[in-house]
Amino acid sequence: MNPLETLRVALRALLRNKMRSFLTVLGIIIGVGAVIAMVAIGEGAKARVEESFASMGSNLLIVMPGSTNASGARGGFGSMPTLTWDDLRAIRSEVSSVRYAAAQLRSQAQLMSEDQNWSTSVTGTSPEYFLIRNWKVSSGRQLLDSDIETSSKVVLLGQTVVDKLFGPSADAVGQIVRIKNIPFEVIGVLEKKGQSAMGQDYDDGAFVPQSTFQSKIQGGLQKFLSGTIFIGAISTDATARAEEQIGALLRDRHRIGPGMDDDFSVRNLTEMANAQQEGTRTLTTLLASIAAVSLLVGGIGIMNIMLVSVTERTREIGVRMAVGATPFNILMQFLVEALTLATAGGIVGVGIGIFSAGQLASRFGWPMLIRPDIVVISVGFSALVGMVFGLYPAHRASRLDPIDALRYE
Amino acid sequence: MSLIDLQTVSKTYQMGDVEVRALREVSFAVEARDFVAVMGASGSGKSTLMNIIGCLDRPSSGSYHLDGQEVSRLDRRELAHVRNRTLGFVFQSFNLLSRTSALENVELPLVYAGTSARERRRRASAALGRVGLGQRMGHHPNQMSGGQQQRVAIARALVAEPRLILADEPTGNLDSQTSIEIMALFQELGAAGITVLLVTHEPDIAAYASRVVVMRDGIVKTDTRQTPRGAAADLASGGPPEAHPS
């Protein structure tokens, strides 16, 4: 008896009792459906969190200049400018895992509009900085390379600064802001970004071209970059590699031999990334336990009905044995029946799960993400459950004595 | 060589504390193409004998050669193959699969023989034609009379071209007219070269066999040859010789 024939017989038997078959697999349908829906919503949420992490910079690295060492009293990182503009260019062009690199020159300054003033941090940088931080303008335009080349007196303002200088609903674009008494034209307002985990308001800041910053706000050395370098790695996974490559590059450029202290440091946001991974792991474990419990319950339901079915069809089993079915044929018949039932339940469950996730997502505006591997695993697990819980009833059927089975009323 | 050859076959059952000796050293042979009726009261051992001959059960001791093969020590799987290839069964209660068409019921032994679907269909239709049900292949058992159902069962027994058909009270659930029709069918099969072994407790039915074996208390009591009544002739003459209760 070939497998296809066995499958056909199993399907017929199941379709003969449609309602019962349906109720039997309801446990599996609901279990798989729930898992698929939750994973879809959970993955969607995770993707959104990852996205926002990326906007904060989960693939962000910060290169800080080195410390002073004056007669044994060592200053902290950044106490001495050791990074050069050439270093920045080298990182940008030579490190394969780096997508963007931008200088961040920072100073506290008083900003004045016509009738208000506000003290905030002023950052001199280049257009790439906003790409690294995934920061768009809500009105006006971004900083351009031409602004840097021409040292234009233009400024991008954070939303908080706009509120303080011009009022909450004002359109600041085109207005003049004076920084250190030098007039700057507001070319754009940055999107609201909120606070950092440490309570720092990202929106409280002003951004000017790095060339303008150096010439007008804080005069510095031409060669050295008196600030930090922001790096955007090509992906979150590549940050570790980027960190290593940048370290090697700078050690080479600064001629730091083995065993000597680095005159710079490369920092990343692993802590955040770790916390995020931890959360994901917890979610996965939770979902897996729900899936396991529901599939267990579903499996017991299948076993129960298969035992009933074997008893009910004792005579049929007797007839099949009389005309030449081997115990193995009978075992396979019931096993395939349980397997088909459970797999069909799994497939229907996936369908229902995707549908309900879609409904929830569209109703509440949640993001959703269907992972094909989860779908395959769910259906595979359902099949496994059918197999495991179908084995005992099928074995019982195959051990029946044909004489007793034929006589069974 | 005999088709069926039992040598000192015993069968003992354990019923709780009591040991039941259903067969006591029965030696019994049936030649090919014979038509044998086995009679006996219930508890005489005739069902046990049929189960052993039908390879549904194994003797406790003794040997059983079926078509030259020693089958008394085969395992369940091997016995299933013997039943599939060599034997056909007809039961009192028909034992057709419900909600399954006549054609598919008849195909069943061929399914386990591994015959291709097309070949199964061809042979099952031929077998149904042979029992006079060529027009009812798509009917389900609950759409058929008892006689028709038994014909389907006979077609199922024939379809794999067995050496031996075992019929256990095949007319027990049928009225006398239908019983004679069924017996006529068995006689036809006998004429076509199939050996028929029939269990019955009705002398009227046993009269259509050419050999009658009477069992009592686990042994063969009498074993007589006779000239069988012609079932076809009885049908032509308008009915059975006498009505018998069923």
C-alpha cells in the first residue's frame, strides 16, 4: 500500500466526520493561530523598536580624542585633541564597515531671536551627521555640503530651541538667529526626537556647518578636530567589526605600537543593544511556552479522538486485516490520519493567525511582520504533535486481533 | 497434494482459570475445487477451525499446510500476506465498509496487494459483473438489499483470485430465496475452480455442498460425501424445497 493511498484513505475517514475532525483540531488551530498572531505583532513591534534604536544609533560608534598625560596627572578622554581631519577622511574612505562618518564639534552658546534668548549646545558638523542619527527636518531643508564649503552662516534648530526662541507654533525657517552675536539664517527645523535614556533633550540644540563653527563660534586648530567623530556602521551587526577596524586604523595613523596606550577611544552602544536582545529573548521564550502548552493540549485532544475512532472502527480494522492488511498497514493508516489532522490544523491555524494579526494590526495601527520560519516551524510542530499523540492509538489499532475485531459489535 | 492439510491440530484457549480445548488433534484435508460444508452446534469448534484455516488464528499445536505452505508458525504480517493472496472471506454480517461504494469495497484486497488504481478498478468491476452487480458499482451498502450486499462481499472475496473462499454462515442473515441465489453463486465459483469452505448450521444450505463435515466437541464427528443439490435448478423450479426459518 503506497503512502499516497494511505493519505487518501485517511482524508476520506476524516472528511466522513467533518465536524468531529474540526473540533478535534480546534485546540491546535487556536494554539498555532495565537502563536502566529502574537509573533507577527511581536516581530512587528520588535522591528519598530529596532528601527528606533537604529535612529538613536544601535549602529552608532563615537570616536573620542585621547587624554592628556601631564606629569602623571591623566586627564579624561577628550581632554586633548588627538584626532585630525585627516583621520576622519581616512575612516570615511578606508574602513569598509563604516557607512558614514561625521565630526561633532560642540560648544554651549547663547542664541538670540528678535525678542528671546536661549542657551543651548551648538554643534558644528556635516550633512552625514543627520544620516547617522537618522534625523530629518520637519520643515525647511537639511544642511548641505555646499554650506560647509562656503562656510555659510546657516543653522538647523531643534524643536525645543524653536519653541523657546519663537514660540511653539511659529515657523522659524527663514528667520535670523544670532549666535555669539553673529546672525545665522534658520534653514530648517529638525524633527522632534524626544529625550535620551539619560534624560537629555535631543531637541535642545542648534547645528551649523563645521567650517562655520570653526571660524565663527569656537576657533580651533586647523589640523586637529577638536570634538568627536560620529560613525554610522553599515549595520548593527557590523558595529563590532567597525570598532576594531577603526581602532587598528587610528593606531596605525597615530603610530601607536603594541603595548602603548591608545590616544583615542571608540565607544559603542552595546549596552542598549544587549538590553534589546534580552527583551527579544524573553518574548521568544514566552511565546514558545504558550505554543508548547497549546500544542500539548491539542495533541491530547487528537489522541482522545483517535482512540475513540479506533474503537468505533474496530470492525473496519477487522475487515481490513481479513482481506490482507498487515499490522503495519493499520498502524500507518491511523498514524497518517492523526498526522493529517494535526497538520491541517496547523495550516488552518497559520491562516487564522495571519488573518487576526492583520486585523489587529490594521485596527490598532500596530506594525506586523510574518516570519516564514515561524510559519514553517508551527506547521512542522503541529505535524510532530499529531505523530506523537497518534502513535499510541495507531499502535492499539495495529495490535487488534482480527477475530475479535470482526466480531466486535 | 491437498489444498488444505491439517495434521493433529489442537487449539486451547485460556478463559480466566478455565482451559478451553476448542480443537482436539483434528486432522482434516480439503482437495482443491471441492465444496465443503462444515456443520456443528455452537461451541463445537467449527469457528475455531475456520479461523485457523482462514489464517486469522494459529493452532496451539499441530501443523497446517495451505497450498503446500506451512502457515501455522507464520507471524501476523506473513499471515496477512497469505490471507491477501490465497484466501477470500465471506461473513454472515457482510462486513462491508459503510459509506464506501461497492466498487471500492471490492477493491480493498487489491489495495493491500499493491495493485495499481487502474488495474484495481478493472478487476473490481469484473468481479462485480461476475456476481451480477455490474450496474450497482457506485452504490453504498446502505442502498442495497442484504442479498446484494452479500454479493458485493463475494465479489470482494473473489477479486484477488484466491485459491480458497471461506464463508462463515453466508446465508445467516438472508431469506431463503436469496440464500439459494447465494448458494448458486458459490456453486458457480466451485465450477470455475475455486475451493469453497462454508460454515453453516442449516442442513438445507449444507445440501448444496459436495462434502459435509460435522464437528462436535472439538473433533470431526462425521465427514460425508454427497451429491450436491443444484441451486440453479431450485431457482428455476420456482423456489426452495421447503421454507426454513432463518
